[in-house]
Amino acid sequence: MLEIKQLTVAIEGKEILQDVNLKIGVGETHVLFGPNGSGKTTLLMAIMGFPRYQVTKGNVIFKGKDITGLPLDERARLGIGMSFQRPPVVRGVKTRDMLSAALGEKGDGEIIDSLAKRTNLSEFLDRDINYGFSGGEIKRSELMQLLAQRPGLVLLDEPESGVDLVNIALIGNLINELLEKECPMRFRKCTGLIITHTGHILDYVNAHTGYVMIDGRIICKGDPREMLTSIKERGYEECARCIR
């Protein structure tokens, strides 16, 4: 589904990512750990195609197609979706209208009402996107939009960030629904890349492969739960000592 080859990315001339490589198969969920400022969000933004994130070397391959030079909107149409850590408020656009746009021809009121009920956001449909929403409500709104879009590749930027204990279980359930975790592996069509600083989301969502990013480089790959245990016990400084 996704292959990153020797990806190097700069922002305003400053190199942030250096020679990043990873490969995610169809239906798999991978997780990227790393301290704040390590380049995790930059990787997702570069995969999604935000113009501020300039690819100076390497390639992004999606479903066997090199999309490195494609604009953001074309990548979304091909089937890439993203949930942001800090999504913007969009004044003048109702949440219902965003869902209708994401659903396209399937966007009837019954489906929209069903999505809102499952995400506990029925009362927010006629409010401007994210305006006055709490952290948990924003995360649920992002996932509701992704459930409407149904992308083949889902990029989740710290989905547990700013979410209280009441909401995080629901967030986990929605991610599992989005990633089709109820289906046997061979039948899944949705692939996920989750970035996390704390790893709390792994209490609710299983991942196949984990990576650790330090200073813009992926420095190791392995079992995500073993990695998380090591990070909790020894911190990211231990990861930094490994590469030194």
C-alpha cells in the first residue's frame, strides 16, 4: 500500500527528515514512536503532500504509483486520508457539509446521521467544523470525516493527544472500525500509519510493526509493544544512545 524510499524532506531550506525508509502492506497498521520534534508529523505531512514540506530526495509510492510530485488534493482522491494532531477551526463550513462532501454520491442524510450517532456527535452536525469543540470532540470529528471518506491509507497524527480517559476508548473503537480490525487480515483494505509520543493508543489499537524516529531518521524497527515497554522503562534517550 505504501513504500517510502530514501525520503529526505526540508521546511524552508532546513532539513527535517533524512533518508527515511518504510513499507506498509495492505491491511497492516504500523506505528511510529519518537520524542517531540523528531520529525514524525513532518513525515505524515510529506506523505499527504502539503507543499510546505519539500521532498529534496527520495520517493513516496502509493499502491505501486510514484506520487512524490502529486498535489495534496490528487493524493486524497487516490485514497489517502489524514487525522491531524491540531486540526484548524473552519468557520462558515458546517460539519454536516464536510461529511456530505467526503461521502460524495453516498452522502444522504441517513448515512450522515448514522456516522454522527456512532461518533457521539449528533448535536455537532450543524456547527462550524471544530468551532468550540473540546479536544476529544475534535478527534472524534476527524475520525467521523475519515469514516465518511473511507481512504485506503489512513495517517493518524497522535490520535490520543488531548483526549481524556472517557473519550480515548471511543477513539480507539473508531480507529479499529476505520482500519477494519474486525475483519480477518486478508480481507482488510484499509492500511494505517499512526504516530505517537506516549504510545497510549496501543492500549486500544493493535499494530503490526513499530518504528522509532530520532532527529529525522528511523533508527529501529520491531515489535511495537516491545518497543513501547523499552521506551517506558528507559526513555527515548536510550534510543538516542543506540544510534550514538
